[in-house]
Amino acid sequence: MSVAQFLKETPIWLWVLLVFFIRRGLSALSDRSMRIEQLFLLPLLLLVWGVCSVFYETAASGAAIAVMLPGLGVGIMIGWLLWRSQPKLRHSRHANHIIRPGTPLTLILILLIFAVKFTLTAALTIWPELFYSSGYNVLFGLLSGVLAGLFWGGMLKLFLPWYRTRSSGDKVQKRG
């Protein structure tokens, strides 16, 4: 299969997902006000994509899910460390909103995750026998977990300190 044919046969939804990811990554370059729930959107989307792809792109999905879970833990730790040096969330004037500082890290990781997932799927298309390979199934599950975990770790590193200061601020306001 040629590269042109592979790209042509790539599902439209995948290109739409790439455009969505790039838009999210580009918007992450600048400070922006957002509802606090929006922090969870990208990590949740990546986790759902990871789980779904494990079920559809591996023959041993049980084994792939089993290694995806520790991979998720590793990814969370790496994400936590990556976002450690990033600016913290700030409170917004609007209720249930925060100010998320801009960073290129989000765009870089989005492109990395997409490239890795695309490469794994491309390998499967080029070498269909990988579908039944235990090594491929384990690698696919592990990488799916690590990649999804990166954004969970980053989101938690941003959210938890913000939530603690918000909660302590609420207690001070209730006393006063």
C-alpha cells in the first residue's frame, strides 16, 4: 500500500479529530478564560479514544487494557512532571470559570500523541499480521495508556492546587 493510498483511505473522522486537536492546541498557546469543566475535555477525549482504539485495533484487547492501566499511571506521573513548570490556573471574575495560562506544551503533546497513534494504526494497516501479535497488542495498550495519562497528569497538576485554593477561599468567605 502506498502512502498516498493510505492517506486517502484514512477515515474522515480521524482528519476531523486532528483538526479539533490542532485547534485546541493553538488556542492553548494564549491565556484563555474557560469553564472549569473544560479542563477535563481533552483528557477525557484522549482516554475514550485510547480505550476504543484498544478494543478495535488489537486482537488481545483484554491484555491491551490490562497494560493500558499501568501505562495510564505512568502517563499521569509524566504529565504531572511536565506541567510542574507550567503557570498555574488563575481565578476568573466569572463564576465557574478559570484563566488557563498559555503554553506550547499542549500543542506539542497533542501532535506527539496523534503522530504515535497514527503510526501505530498505519503499521497495522501495512502489516495486518500485527493485529494478532502479542507484542504489538501489549505495546499498543501500554502506549495508549501513557499517552492518555499525559493529559490527566497535566490537568490534575493544574486543577488540584486551584481547587484547594478555591476551597480555602470559600471557607474564609463563609466565616466572614
